[in-house]
Amino acid sequence: MTHELQIPVEQTAEASAPEVSIVIPCLNEENSIGIVVEKAKRAIEMMGVSGEVIVADNGSTDRSVEIALSKGARVVPVAQKGYGSALRGGIEAARGRIIVIGDADDSYDFLEAPKLVAKIKEGYDLVVGSRFKGHILPGAMPWTSKIGNPIMTFTINLLFKVNTSDSQSGMRAFTKEAYRKMQLQATGMEFASEMLIKAGKAKLKIAEVPITLHPDKRGRPPHLRPIRDGWRHLKLMLTYSPTVLFLIPGLTLMLIGLALMGSQLLAPMDKPIWLFGRLKMDFHWAMLGSLLTLAGYQVINAHFMAKIYSVTHRFQEEDKVLKAAFRYLNAERVLLLSLIVIAIGLAMDGWVLWDWLKRGYGELVSGHTRLVIFGSTLIALGIQTFFNAFVFSILCEGYYRDSTLN
């Protein structure tokens, strides 16, 4: 018998929409799912509103589904694996205006849900239950999480100005409208971070209420994998912060590279530069400068590509810098600029070649080698710019179509 056939008739889509939907992701939680569903139903009664309890089952092979159904929950099977996938499947099936989420292992007490819903009714879009503002009972949180959670919370606050005390809390409440605005896509544990990041970018009103974290009753190894899931959280944060991931490293590399090459151009044509009277800085440093300049420039280009992608796919609001840049830098102008840069580089290398031929194919002086490196760098920058202009043009088709630039 399939799960869908066991769903009570009164809980089908034809029923009147409830005020609150409590969504519980579940994977083999037979030890705790019964008590969790009971607490969720009691919480709805305490609030005095119409509600439903949804168990988003992610492929349980134990008695979790049977127990959840027996306790009166609506079971929504979610085929795509992952914590985020289960939650998204359950939330999308929910019919309530207000959604409350929490884990199925009874580590979060759903009897505290009314506090979160009350904040939503005050006008907030997203309410996070903060374990660090409340209580963490002995044995409720492993030492890895006690270290990792504050680090991730600090990083999210630093990059996205969310101002939360518990970015990884699994107990939250939000409106269905806010959920649609956030357009969440994460499939794993990084769902918690993505929600806060996108809530911040969407300028949603966020609040926190203190809650208590209890030792779980799962009776099985945890689904959380600290290293794997920690990396997925970090990768997500960096992906949604292209300035930190691309622009700052790119500018740093390029400025150091230009400084190294520029210092070589200021040196006498036939002599190296001596730094502090001891460190010889000859054309070898110009080669390093060329490498750093080219690498930095390409990383900067990646920054703008990521920005355009983020705007066109609505990961973030329209960027003012992009808006100004595309007002004045169309593909034709960039292509012309790239050709000018290439021409200057060819002229520099051509002059060195002509002088070398005139001298009878002799050994190049140090200054000429520096000019070759500088000219070749300009040629490479021009070629990068030329082809990147076409990539930007392709990306910008969506940008111009979806933005309010004009």
C-alpha cells in the first residue's frame, strides 16, 4: 500500500486551508516521530488556530510512516534525498499561511512553536528559534557543533548582515509568502544557511526567540556529517558572496602583479633594481607580476559573471555597479578596448623585436626583456577581454530582459 492511499480524506487539498502548517522532515525516526507529531498537534491546539502536521518522509525504511499516520499526521513522500529536499517537499505541500519547521528526533520541542508563530503574527516574515539565546541541555549538542555553529553564524552575519545568534537552528517559522520570495534550492543541511542568506537578500523581517535544545531520541547515527556538511555551508556562503569569493582576491592578485611589473618598468634599461640594497629584482619579478596580473584579472571577470548570473536568476537584487557599468560598457566598446590593448602590447613587443634585429640578434638587455613581458601581458589581457566580452554579452541578454535597467 502506498503512503498516498493512507492519507485521511479530511487532509486532502479539498479541505479548507489551515492557518498553520507544521512540517517535519523524517528519515527513519520511529523512536521519536510519534511523540513529535503529538507535540506538534498539541502546539496547534495551544495556539487556538486551524492547523495541520506534515511529515515529509525522505524514504524511511522503518515504521516512521506508519507511526506518523497513526498519530494523525499527513505524510508527504519526498523522493529526492537530503534534509533540504525533504523540507522543501513538505513546505510546498503545506497549505497553511504560516509554516513551522523542526526536526523529527524530538531535539526541538514543538510546544515552543506558539512563541515563533506569535512573532510571525506581529509582522515578521521569518522567526528563528535560537538555542544560544535559550538553553542547550547537557548532551544535546556535540562539541563539533558547539564550535562549528558559532563560526558559521559569524560568517553569515559578516557576509550578509543577517544579525542572527543561531544560523543553524532547525526550528523556524515563516510565512508561505516569505518562502516563495526566498526561492530556496538547497538539498542538504545547507538549507538552514540558504534560508537566512536569501531572507537577508530579500530584505525580509527576521526575528529570534529563545528555545531549548534537548538530547535527541533518534537511537541511530546522526544524518549530519560535520566536515562534509560544513564544507557545503561554506561553499554556499561564498557562492552567494561573489565579492568575497572573487573580487577581493582578484583585485589583490592584480594589484600586486601590476606593482611588480610597474617597478620593473621604472628600472634603468640595462640594470636590475636592488631592494634594500640586497634583494635583486630583475625581469624574473616581472614574470611573477605578469602571472599574478593575468590570474587576478580572470578572477575579477569571474566576479562580474557571477554577479550577472545572480541577478538574472534572482539570487540577489539588481546590482548598482552592474547597472552603471552596462550603461556605458556595451560589447562593442569592450571589444574595441580589447583590440587597443592588444595593439599596444604588440607595439611594445614589436619595438623590442625591431631593436633586437637591428642589433644583429644579440642578447636582450634586461630592460628589453621586461618590455617583452609587459607587452605580452597586455596582449594576453586584451585576448581575455575580447572573448570575455562575448560571454558577458550572452549573460547580459537575460540581465537586460529581466532587469529594470531601461
